[in-house]
Amino acid sequence: MANSSKKISIFLNFALVLSLLLIFNLAESKSLFDGGIFKPNSTLNCDNVVGVKSGDTCFEIAKNNKLTDTEFGAINPNLNCTALFVGQWLCINGSTN
Ligand SMILES: *[C@@H]1O[C@H](CO)[C@@H](O)[C@H](O)[C@H]1NC(C)=O
Ligand SMILES: *[C@@H]1O[C@H](CO)[C@@H](O)[C@H](O)[C@H]1NC(C)=O
Ligand SMILES: *[C@@H]1O[C@H](CO)[C@@H](O)[C@H](O)[C@H]1NC(C)=O
């Protein structure tokens, strides 16, 4: 009996170490993606901007300028589309090189 409970506790320790390793690896790769070696080194060039008018939404502005959501997002990094304000400048034509 003592022997089998010892095996169980070794197994549990092993599982604990494995899951800690997994968590560590996830955290590590996240930081690599956020600010580490996988961070895209691109500069943003904005060629045209438009001022937000009352009632505008990101979707409308992107559509009016024939941009896909992805393109619009790429030239407007860090934009919070649920917090647009009138007079805010949005990039509607640019490139990320
Ligand atoms: C991005 O690339 C340019 C040109 O290759 C380089 O001069 C610049 O230092 C790089 N920037 C970063 C943050 O790596
Ligand atoms: C965007 O703005 C809304 C409203 O101010 C806020 O609740 C939300 O947390 C913001 N999201 C981000 C990602 O900043
Ligand atoms: C975006 O800018 C490029 C280069 O300045 C230009 O050739 C293109 O016509 C512009 N597109 C729009 C939709 O304004």
C-alpha cells in the first residue's frame, strides 16, 4: 500500500512539473511574440487620414475607403473602435513596410 501511494505521489509530482513547464513555455513564447524576436519590424506610413465624424464607425470608414478590416487594422494600430471620437484622425491609406 505504501509503495503504491508513493508511486502516485511521484506521478503527481511529475504532472506538476510538466504543467509548470508548459505554463512557463506559454508565457515565454507570448513574450517573444509581444516584444521579442517575432515582433514584426515594420514602419507604418500613412498617406491619407480622415477625421471621424459623428456617427462614423470603423466599419463604415473602412468600407468607404475600400479597405478590409485587416488592412484597416494594419494601418491603424492600437485603435480602439469602440471608443472612436469625433475629430479623431484615422489612417485610410498607407503601407506597412
Ligand atoms: C527595423 O529594421 C530596420 C532596417 O532593417 C532597422 O534599421 C531597425 O533598427 C529595425 N528596428 C527594430 C526595432 O528592430
Ligand atoms: C475600448 O474602449 C472601451 C470604451 O471606452 C473600453 O471599455 C475598452 O476597454 C477599450 N478596449 C481596449 C482594448 O482598450
Ligand atoms: C493610396 O496611396 C497610394 C500611394 O500614394 C495611391 O497610389 C493610391 O491611389 C491611394 N489609394 C487610395 C484609395 O487613396
